[in-house]
Amino acid sequence: MVSDLEMVENLNHRELAAAVLEKLPQMMPRSIPNPRVPWTRAGSLVPPRKKLPGGWVYGGYPVTPVREIGTVELAEAAAAIRQRIPSALVTASELPPLTMDAYASGSEIDAAANREPRRSANAYVAPTALLSGDVELADDASVYFGCAVIAGDGKIAIGPRTNVQDNSLLVTDAARGPLIVGADVTIGHNVRMGAATIGDHALIGMGSQLSDGVIVETGGVVGARAEVAPGSVIKAGWIWVGRPAFPFRPIKREEAEAFAQAAKVYVRYGAAYRLQGLRIRAPTSGPHPRPA
């Protein structure tokens, strides 16, 4: 059996899909989605603890069943992910790009201007993440896979024990203003954030977008997929949801405790990755019943 890496390097999109199908029995469930599990479109929101019956494409905010999906289409989608080929199933215009090409030239300019990232020896940056410009990472901060943290000629500071999860984009410049993120903050997957001030113990939900000038006070929460308008102030201990986002309710004590524990988990993840030697670098470049 050829390896996934060999497939990616030697086959084009359609050939890779055919190879995946040919080897489907021995590859599942490791290398391709099982036809009996659901497929969720890029940019969709799945509520916590939601159970999605298999064999269907889901989309929306929150997700609803859109149509059935077959094995061939699943194989092609898996191939698109491996080869970073745009596909309606795996990409969306409001989500980060599949490569760092758009930021590579800016990173070179920043290096020439001596605007280099500064990070604590205890911080972790994933091998596929990109930091560019005046970016500062404090102790035990972590930036995970596929993230781009781009300060341009501005400044980005990420506080101690704060985590920036996979595929998030934190981008600003001097004209827009600094991006200052406090301690023990969780920034979920696929977040887009500009010039903002994020207080300690805040949580920025996955897929959310924060415009320039947003302030999230201590312990404030932005719900998943929310869009926060420019200049909004999220008060301490409140959660905002919606598109556009609005004040929803105060955070419950047990929720705040759970969020704090989640931040600690990512501190442990970062430490584990460092011990494994994944060190910092900046890269350049069948019918199913319809669900209710």
C-alpha cells in the first residue's frame, strides 16, 4: 500500500481520488471519511453535542442536512484536502486559505525591516504556522497548525498561556492598530481577528470574526461563528452571539470554569509538542434516511 504522502506527491486530483477508492477497504477509517459518517461543509457551525446521522452533507448556521453524499465524492474531497485544492466541500470564502502563499512576501519584507517575532522559550509555534512582523509570544503561549499571525508594520502581543488554535488568522498593521491578547485566552479554530484588545480569560469561539477596534473585557466570550462589528465592547463575563453579534447573556460559573480548564489543556498540548521536537519554524509558503 502506498503511503498518503506518496499519493499526494505523485498523483493529480482525480488520480488520487481513484487511488483512494481502490484502496478504500484497507484505508478506512484512517485515511478517508466513512460513507456512514456525516460530512460538514466548510464554514458551518455544529452545536455542541449535536449528533449528525451519516451519509449526508450538512451546512449552515447551525447546520442542517443539505443532501446525501456518496463514496466517490467523499474520496475526491479527501484528495482535495491532501493536495490543498479548492473544493466547495472543503473550503469557504470566509475561512483562511489552504496555503500561506498570500503572506510569504510580507514575511520577507518584515524580516528585511528587522520586524522579527519574539517568543518565549516556553512558547510553541506549530511547524505549519506563520508569524511575521512585531509579534510577541509570552510564556506557554501557543500558535497551532495553519495559523497566520501577521503584524505588518504594527504590533501583535499574545499573553502567557494563551492559545491560538488551528487555521486562525490574526492580521493587523500600524494604520489599523495593535492587537493585544491577554493571559489565559482561548482563540478557537478558524477565527479571523484584526486590531483588537482581548482581556484575560476571554474565549473567542471557533469561526468567529472580530473587526478592528473590538474590545473583549476580562472573561468575555464570543460565540462560535459570531461576527463582531467594529468598535464593539464585550463586557466582562458576557457572551455575544450572532451575525452581527449581540449581547446574549452572562456566562455561568460552571461555563467559566470549563473555559479555564480548556485553556490549561492547550498549555499541556504545547509542552507535549515541544518535548516531541516539533520546534518553531516559519514556512514560506448508499441511500440513508433523511435526518430529522
